[in-house]
Amino acid sequence: MGYTTPFIVKALSDNQQDVDRERPLLIAKTREAHQVANTVESQRDWFLAQPTGADPRFYEPEYQPMLYAFDDFSEEYSSAPKVMEALTALGLERFMTLSKSSAINHSSIIAPSHLPIDLAWNDALDYEAFFDEYWPLVNPNGGLMIFHNTVNGCPKCAMFVKQLKLKQVSQFSDFELLSFFEPYKLHQNSYTVIRKITAFKEHFLDWDQKSIAESALRLIDKH
């Protein structure tokens, strides 16, 4: 854990608050639309009302996001204790589960309700072991895995990315890969993003008016 951890947890909290705020508005405008004739105008009014353009299928599940952090506190100058203090002071500790261990061989702590993983971030080493253990758990519909300090890091790190590129040639429908370089930094000056697309479907292909309407009506029934 480090400086960015509280920002990530705060983003999860903000996202949860947005959903909790927007869901009642979505239900209210759907109830109103359900009470009038189904016309082009009423559909437009429903779409434009707050939350504008919200897809009800993303508001149906009751879901609390969670950051699973792995840190064995072995670094002499680790900022992990201060991170925990900051999260507690901000009242954000419920959005993070901490395992005082390496991430390797500890993926079992992730609750089934938080699978598949939407974003896995590795800011340590053991790239190959991390990939082998966590890649099967990443969401096949666009889930992300990010490795820090790759293409301009140690030779072993760069070789890991090259191996991924070779794998991509034979498994082109499994993932996309993009590396970013920060030339002004002397250390930790790159990262590589891998997006899993095994089951990815472009959103416009899923624009089914009937399923959207049915989802909106289910929200009404549940609330």
C-alpha cells in the first residue's frame, strides 16, 4: 500500500454514493414514464431526466465495491500503517480488506461476491506468479490488470511484457495490451495495462430496448 491507496478507496466510496443517489431518481422517473403512454416523446423524456442516460441494468445489483490490499509490512519505510490511519480518519476502512501478506497464494481471501475482479494492480514483483494466479479471476468482459515498472524497468520485468506480447499473437481474442512510459522519472517510470476481452461485447451491441425496459421495471418492483 502507498500514497495512492486512499485515493483509490475514496473513488470506490464516491462511486457507491453516486449509485445510491442516482438509483432512487432512476426509479422515480421510470415510475413516471410507466404511467403515461409509450411514445417517442415519453421515451426521450425518460432518457433525459436525471440520471440522464443511465442504464438501469447497472443499478439492479446491490453491490459494495471493495479494494483487497496485500502488504506484508516488510519494507522498513512502508507507508502502510499511515494508509490505515488515513482510511480510518476518513471513515473509508469498510471499502478495503487488508491481508498482511504477499498477494501470491492468497487470492482465496477474495469473497465470491467480489468476483470476478474488475481491476487488479500489481505494484510489486513476482509478475508471472501474480498473472498466473489472478488472471483467471479477472472479469472476462473488459476487466483490467496493471503492472507497474515494466517496459523500462529491470530486464526481467521487460521480458515479462515481451512474453505477454508473444502470447497475444496466439491468443488475440483473449486480451489487449498497452504500455505507458514516463521518461522524466528515474525509477518506476512505466506501467502496462492488460484488458481481458474473452467475453467482451461492445456496449452498442447490447442496446436492447426491451431488456433495458424490463430492467427498469424490475427496479420498481424491488423498491
